[in-house]
Amino acid sequence: ANISFKLQKMNKKYNFTGDWIAGFTQSDGSFVVSFEKQSGNGLSIRPRPLFNITQSNTELEMFEALHNHLGIGRLQKNRNNVTLVVTSIDEIVSVLIPLFDKHPLHGSKLISYQIFKEVSLMMKAKEHLTLKGTLQILDLAYFMNPGTTLRTIESKEVILNPLTQKFGKLPLIPEIKLPEVHLPGSINLEFIRGEVDGDGSFNVSFRTDRRRIGVNFTVIHELSDLSVLNELQQFFKCGSVYKLKSNAARFQVQTVDEILNNIEPIFKEIKFNTVKQKQYEIFIEVCKLIKTKGYKNDVDLKTIVDLAWDMNKSGINRRITKDEYLAKFIKN
């Protein structure tokens, strides 16, 4: 069969739901509270809540649509990435907090969101304009995102020094107790669709030392969100979860049978918003070809190579070129 797919940018309709946005944020979003120096007669520091979602700039069109859908924030673009950034307290309180309260995050990102929410509500109430409020926010938010933060006790002291110089010995501030959070239920398919659009991948690998093709479906999160990957394993009833040498973990399904029996029947009902949709279509076609025909025959091998070689980043991460691979295994 002569099968081909073209990965190309096109105007399309995107399906943004609350759970999709939560899943996409779980993968590619972050909640941050920075502390900026300020001059004048007031306090020397000002908290600054910031929410962002980042992806490759190949998804610029989708981000423009998402920006329009949410109606808040601004887009920032550079050579490699596009980022949706929201810093307005009014936008955070009126749009983001209702969104993530209704469509909750999971794992450590849920905790980071709860801190971000509390800080934003305190700033909406102008509590950051008092010394007590600023110190409470600093204590509450400084070490959030424990899996990725580079903040230290020493760097916190650097922030506090100007306050100490201005006010003398700083008062002891009672610890703020976050409201009790009812843990979200199990993840649903819309949440997973967002996760995969964010940090999922569909891969077809070609061994260069022997005639062997591998397939895998993967989702990677920070190690602090290992529990979210375990939820994926439970949802699909297959695959494995691995801790990586980097500060990350991976959910992976890498057998054709599990992909066709456990993954494909579920994903058949949805469409991804990113280029992952076309990659998924190719991926499933390859799995079906391996299952039904295999690739011992040169024609079948070439069919799969033509189909999948360039599916991810135009094949730039392959160790050899497509022509070099075919020359190694197809002599005619």
C-alpha cells in the first residue's frame, strides 16, 4: 500500500475544554511567584504571581487560538518557543482561579496552584502592601515548585535584607494554612488529551545494527508528578512508569499489542490540538502494519520507513539519514 501523511501547518478548529487546559497545564504550564525589588517609600519588594504555558513555536497557531479562547494574558515568541503569560491579578482571579478550581490539576502541580491562588487572592485584597502581608506571602510562596526551584535559604535572606534595614527586626509571622483541598478524582480522557498535547510523544524507532523497528507512546513529567504518571498507567491498564536520571519520570507503552488493544480504542474518540494528531495517525498506521504484515519483506520495510521516518521533527534526530538506512537493509 502506498500510504503517506504530510505534517503541515493548516488552519484548523481547535477543541479547548477546561479539562484539556488543565491537562496541558499539567504538562507544559507553571505557577510562579517572583519577588521584585521596588523603590520609593513603600516596601522594598513586591510579589508577582505569574502563570505561563510554553510550547515549541511550531504550535504558534494553536497558541493564538488558545489566547483568544481564554481572553487573557499575552503571547511571547522567540526563536524556539511560544509562551502564553498571565500576570494581571484581575485576570488571574477572574479567569484562571475559577478555571482550575473547576478543572483541577494533580500531584505537586495542584499544590503549587493552591499557593499561587492564595497569593493572588491576598494581592487582590491588597495585603501585599503591608509588611505582615508581604512576609506571609514570602513564607508561603518562596519554596513552591520544589521539584524545579533553585531558591535557597540564602537567597531568601537576600530578599529580606532591605526589609530588615528599613524596619529593624522583622516580626514573627504566623504560618498561613491553605484551605483544605478535596483531591481531584481520577484523571479523565480530556485531561489526558491535554497531557499528551503537552508532554506526550508517539515514536517509531529504527535500529541501525539490525532489522528491527520499535514503537512507543510516552508521557514525561517532572519527578514530583510521578503520581500523575501512575494514574495514566491505571487509566490505560498497561505500560510502565520509570524514574529517569534527570529530575523527571516517564510513562511508556512500547508493545504493538498494548498500543492497539489499550491505547488506540480510547484515542480513537478524540483529536489532539497539536501536531501530535498527525504523528498519532502515522504511529497507529505503523503499529497496524507491523501487526498484520511485519517488515521482513523489503517492500513492507520500505513502506514503514517512508511512512514514519520524518514523523517527528522531520527526522532530524535520527542517527543516519533515511537513504542511508534503506541502503543498509534493502540491497536492490
